[in-house]
Amino acid sequence: MMSLFCFLWMPLFYLFWRSITGLETESSGGIWALILGSIIAFVRFLLGESLLGSFIKPGVFGLSRWLNICVDIVTLPAVLPLLVCLLLSRLRILLAPNYAHFALLWLIPVSAIRGVSWSAKNDPTLLVLTPILWTAIVVGLCFFNRGRKSFLRIMTMAFLPFLATTAYWAFFSQRTILGFLLLALTLIPMAVSMTVSYHRSCINL
């Protein structure tokens, strides 16, 4: 069941997100996202869980484990499609892309292949928590990136991915209460963004 959740969460959330925010402004962006996301996910699957497949060698519960979670599991997989989308936009390959749509589409093959590779571990932090945190990072960062930039917005954008990583680390370290508290804080920007987007879609009906 947890593997099925990991497999289905991202495409179902993407469909829900598109229903309340509208279609992408750049039709080719979705194709780029699916192709590049599939390539990255497949390469990662081939590398497996060996040291070659990890940028940071994990420790037990300390800083090395936190860095491993940040780079290999939670933060980098969610932020990478946003950075790639920004690069394609700067190169004029994509014109006025929708960053959230691009990243969510990118993560569909990533979550599917990760679900297969993680299924043997049957670990809820990997199979359930991770795709939720990916979604929270993508939607939260895109929400704070709207409108005029301010110091508070920039600091929040910088802090959100590390908050998500720490939430995962807390659950991994069996600090359940702290994990739920940090998870709730991580989900707040996504919840606000969903509420605002739904309100706007109702107004435009």
C-alpha cells in the first residue's frame, strides 16, 4: 500500500493542482519535465543505493545522516526540477514556464521509480513522507516566489527545504512529536497556496 501511495501521490496531486490553477502557460514545458525527470530517475535507479548512488554517505543519526537526507532524499530531488526549469527559461527554451507544474510533472516518474526501488524497504518515511515533502517544497517555494521579493520571502524560501529535511530526520530518528510539528510547519505554505489558488479559481468561474 505504501508503494502504491508513492506511485500515485504525485500524479494525483498534479491533476488536483492543475484543476485549481489552470493549464501550463508553456505546453512544451510538460514534455521537457517528463523526459528530463524520467532520465534522472532512471539513472538514479541504475546507480541504486550504493555509494555511487549517493552524494553524501549517510551516518546513523547525526549531521551526515541529515546531509544525506537533504541531498539524496528530500531537498535536492525537489529543488532540482525548479533549477532546471529556471535554466531552460534563461536559455529561452521555455517561455514563461509555470515552475510548479514543471516540477510536479518532473517528479511523477521520479516518485514512480523511487517507489519501486524503495518498495523492498517498506519504510513509511521513504514511501509516504518523502513524496509529501517533495510536494510541500515545490508548491511552497513557488508560492513565496510570486510577486515582489522581500527579505522575509527570500529567507522563508531558503529555510523551507531545510525545514522539510529536518522533519524527515526527526521521523527517521524516532522523534515523532518533533517530526509532526516540523511537518505541520512545512505544509503551511502549501496549504496557503492551495487555498489561495482555489479561491482564485472560484472567482474566475
